[in-house]
Amino acid sequence: MTSGSRPPTAGTGTRRFARMRAAVRAADRPGRGNGTLLPGALVTIFVVVAAALLGSGVTRLPGPGQVFHRAPESTAELYFAEPAGLPAAYQPGQPFSFTWELANDTRHDRTFEFAIVAERGNRQTVVERGTLLVPARRVGVHASTVTLPPPGDPAVITVRVAGLVDRIFFHAVGAAAAASAAPGADVPAPSPAEPPAG
């Protein structure tokens, strides 16, 4: 204690504590002008927020520690409608065609970017690139016509759609390779029978 200071009286700390406790109690009382909301206002806000969330596609309202979950919406399904009709061989430098389909499983019309890639050995060549508009809940059909330059190596023709992990593909071989691989192509012609030794 420094000289000249007055010693605290016995009731000074008690009165200060009582004033602080009264202020805390007043702040805890709802609706007394201290910025807290009444329970009715909270219910109204919850109902408005719930209606907005349900209208925007949220199917489950968030609870404690829960994240917003939107309805799962798969994007699309890519497939060959008739796999048996795909070309098994191609003539280098000559166009050939095949058809593939893309189902739009969303509730909105969508434009999908696609690429047709020919893989021959270690080489990858984009032979067609474009977009396909598919209406909501419909299937889009696209006929691709591509030309592979020589040589006529075996190729894997792949359909890739931007945003989709799945790809579809088929194998095709060059016409020359297909002819040499035809059954019996490597079998030599029979030689005329030798006359019996006499």
C-alpha cells in the first residue's frame, strides 16, 4: 500500500460485485432491449429458412454438426446402344462411323463437351471434338465419323465426355492387319501331291 492512499472499506468489493451480477442478470433476460430475439421470432426465422432450403433442393435440414446435403444428382451415363454393330476394322485414310449415346439424368438441359480419341501404340490422336446438347431426363444420340491416317495399326477408339470419369471404347484394326489376321491367311497353299516312289 502506498502512502496517501485510503484503505478500502469492507463493503466496497461486495457492492461492486453486486452491481456486476445485476448487469449480467439483466443481459440474460430476453426481450428487454438488449438485442436478443424472442422465441417466436426464432421459430419464424427457422420456418422461412426451412422453406427456402426445401425449395432449392435440400432434402434434409441440417442438425447440430451436420452439413447441408443436396439431393444426389448423377450427371450422365455414356454407352454404346449396339456394341455388336461397332466396326471391328478400318481402312486407313477412309472415314468410318459409329454411334454412341449419352443419357442426361439431371433435371436441366445440358451441353456436354466430348472428344473421340484414337489410341494406336503410344500415340493418342483426337479425331473428333464437339458438343452434344441433351435435354433433361433424355438420351442424346451422336453419330461419329472419323478417319484414321496410315498406318493401319490396331486402334482403341475412346469416347470421352468432359466431367465424366467413365469412358467407353472399342478396338479396331487396320484393314491390312485384319486381312493378314483372317483365319487361314497365314496357312500356305497346299503343294501338289508328289507321285509315289516307284
